Amino acid sequence: MTGTAPYAVRLSTTAAKVLDALPPRVEDTVWDVLDAAAADPWGFRRWNADDPDGQDVRYASVGPLSLTYWVNRPLRRLTVLSIVWLGQEPGSRG
């Protein structure tokens, strides 16, 4: 089986702070989504489909979790720009 290596993943400072504050099971989901994105960066939809120059900015969403990332083609890396978690942990009130 021949294939290309997945893209490397880097987090912006803001995304890293959000990731650090997430519950462990949500953090695991973030990494699962990023694994999928690294294997196929264009597998998720464009953040703004009306912007012809923005094809490398992608938006991945799974339930209450969303990630925005930029595909750096020359360096074969993804930079996570934002992580948004709109959920809450079971048993928490808010």
C-alpha cells in the first residue's frame, strides 16, 4: 500500500489554551477529528465556500465540537486556528 504521510498538526496559542481546558473525553475527540483531518485535509468543508481564495481554511464539526484549521500545503501541515466546545459534561449544570 502506497500513500502519503498525514499532515503534521500544529495548534495556535489560542487553540492550545482551549484544548488544555477541555474535559479529557472531549480532548480525545479533538485529536480523533484532527487525525482524520491530517489524513485527508480537504475531507471537511470549507469555512467560507464563497471565498475562492479560502479553499485551505476548513471547518470540522462533530456534535457540539468544532475546529477551524488552515492547510499549509508547502509545509504539509495543518494549523488549528480555533476550537469551540458548546457542550457540557454529564452531571454538570449550567
